[in-house]
Amino acid sequence: MEKNTEIHTYKPREDRSFRAVIRNLHPSTEVQDIKRALIEKGHEVTNVWNAKQRSTNRPLPLHFIDIKPHSSNKEIF
């Protein structure tokens, strides 16, 4: 801090969240319904959100999902 040096670190891959995308799901679908369905399948969901178009801020038929790291994460596909 004395030398005003910038530092950045990265999380190891096994500690990072696993991210998946659900395509072609209508934007009006409730995020809580998606989260509940994934939890029923045995995934530990940390975050679900609907993507929006940058220029118009309109919701897109894309939902992003963050899941806690686990060996069974790829089963979501």
C-alpha cells in the first residue's frame, strides 16, 4: 500500500462458481421457480438471473445460473 501497487488474485477453478445458461426460456419465467427446480435436482444454486439486452434493457430468453462447486455440476446439462 505504501508504494500504491495494484494487486489482483484469482480463485482456483475448484473454488469458483459453476455457471450455466438456460436458453429459449421465456423471460416471464419466475427466477424462484427455476431455482426451486434445480434445488430439487440436487444442485446448490447461489444465483439465477435473466439476461437483458444492453441497448434497450429488454429481457432476453436467457437465464444465467450460478451453482456452488461440486463434482456433479456438469449433470445440469
